[in-house]
Amino acid sequence: MSIFYVLVVLLLLLQNPSSTQCHTKGMRPRPYAGSGLSTNMTKVQISEQQFMRWVKFVGGLKHSVFKTAQNKLFPSHTLHVSKNHGKGGFSSIQAAIDSLPFINVVRVVIKVHAGVYTEKVNIPAFKSFITIQGAGADNTIVQWGDTAQTHGPNGQLLGTFGSATFAVNSPYFIAKNITFKNTSPVPAPGAVGKQAVALRISGDTAIFVGCKFLGAQDTLYDHLGRHYYKDCYIEGSVDFIFGNALSLFEGCHVHAIAQVTGALTAQGRNSLLEDTGFSFVHCKVTGSGALYLGRAWGPFSRVVFAYTYMDNIIIPKGWYNWGDPNREMTVFYGQYKCTGAGASFAGRVSWSRELTDEEAKPFISLSYIDGSEWINISL
């Protein structure tokens, strides 16, 4: 059985869209009566026992765990989270996630009923194929108020990475119609340690549809992987969409709440070898303050806006080099057929680009994120 365990772990670590696992029914064994665990068992032993239960359960299924399905998976199991105990099996989102097997390879839909869920949520790396489905972004909200200066359970500062209200570390994650919020207030200009992430996505192949991301500094940590945002609302002040992912934002509303000066993006591409960057297509940029479209967090930072409406809050220069003139030679910042008072290319920095049809083409469709291989919004 130990060989089987290693094979499953390696499969998940190496999985790609062409080797997605699929089930059409069944998700986990029924819970045993009582805990069935010795009081002297270590956490490792408990995890191993839970895993072996899962192995036994999966081994009894009539169909293969490892059939290719390109992430077009039918929901295998549905869990409910509700503030009203009569409507759901769980009262918190984290409890529902914790109930899943240590290694999850089937599509699980967690339906979060209307309400405000004040909790910090973390999805571990091996709990893949999770869908979080709210009852409407205005009705279902998960919120917390950590900042980079908050001390964690070990007494150490959380830092920006650990400040996230909702953190996703696994692949094939989907969120629909829910709000992720960091309740920390808008920091004063120049304040230190006030980064406050609403959602951090560190897993590959993630989809967000009809979601809201609310915060101030560093709202959406688009950390690593390929991600698709459809019809979402993203609000913040400074660097409020940042990270080093390869992401397409389609039909999204980006709203600044900067008190004085803010920045919409801080993309972190570090070399020519990294295939990462943000592309905004058919989006809308509104809000307050004076807003840079982006700051060059990474020396090879890459951001494109296409067919996007920009309000008059955009600083004419458009982009900031992070105080390093050398980055002006390596970043890729472009616009294509944008509209609105803030979209004029006349005042832009010389090292940004007004893209031609040919230059814009790679950035304006799902192919930018290999989306045809793994995106299925109907899930």
C-alpha cells in the first residue's frame, strides 16, 4: 500500500490538464461510528489511518480514479455550509474543507448558503477539485481582518502571504458567486505592514465566476498558476491585484478606493523564462484617487489591458518602474483598443506599448492561459 500512496502523491504533484482525475459518483467513505482513534496516536498516524480508509474506499469503486477528463468533471459530492444549522451540514467553510480526504481527487461542491462567515480559510495543496459556490456575491461573504503585521499562532508576523482571509493552495479550484473580504481598513499613505489579502490563489487552473474581492492594500494575491476571472468585482487601493500568476480577467470591474495615489497591479514576473502575466479584457476601471495601471514589482512584469474602459482616475503616465529605471527595458506593459477618459495613450510612459492587432492577439482569448484545456464554467 505504501507504493500506492507514493504513486498517488506523485500523480497529484505532476498532474496537468491532460491527466485530470474523474468520478461521476461517490466521494468519500461514510464516517465510522465514533472516532476510532487511539488517544496515543500521533497526528501522522491519524493522517495515515484516514488515508488508508480513503484507499480502501477508492479501491472498491467500479470505475477508475485516473480516467482523463480535462477537468470536465461532474460533481461527485455536495456539502452544505449554513449559518442556519437546519439547512447545512457544516456551520463553517473550513469545517467542510477539513472533512474531505487528505488527498482529494474528485469534484466536490461546497454550497455556502447566504450569510457572513467570519473565518480564516485555508485549502491545503492535496485537496484538489473543490468548488465553493455562494448564494450570490452580495449574500454570501467570507471575511477576516489579518494584515502583514498580525502575529500568528506561533507569535511570528504573518506577512503578506499569511494575511489572506481565504487561501487556496490546490489545483482545479472553482469559486462562484461569493465575496472574499479582508476587513482591515484602508491604510494611510506610506503606512508599513498594512498589506491585507482577501484571497490568495497559489494553485494552478483556478476559476472565479461572479465573485467579489474586497480589501485595500494587496486585495487579491494572484500568486502562482493559471487563473481565469469572469465577471468579478475587485476593489482595493495599492497593488490590489498582485502576484506572479498567468491570469486572464474577462468582463471584470476593478474599482480603486485609494485616498491619494494607488496602483491597480503589481505583477511579479522575474525573468524572460517565466510565462506569467495579467491580461484584462473587456473590463472596467473606476474609483477614487490617482491610479497607476501597474507598478513593476518584478523586473519583467507583464500586464495588458484590452477593450477596457478606464475612468479619469488613471495617472496619464500609466505605469511606474518601482524606482528602478532598469526595469523600463524589460517590462511589457500594453494597451489595446481601450476607451474612457483614462485610456488616452498620449501621456503614457515611453516604455509602455499601444499594441497592434498582431501583438494583442495572444493576450485576448482563453488560449492565453491554455483555457480550452481546463476551463469549464458549468462545473
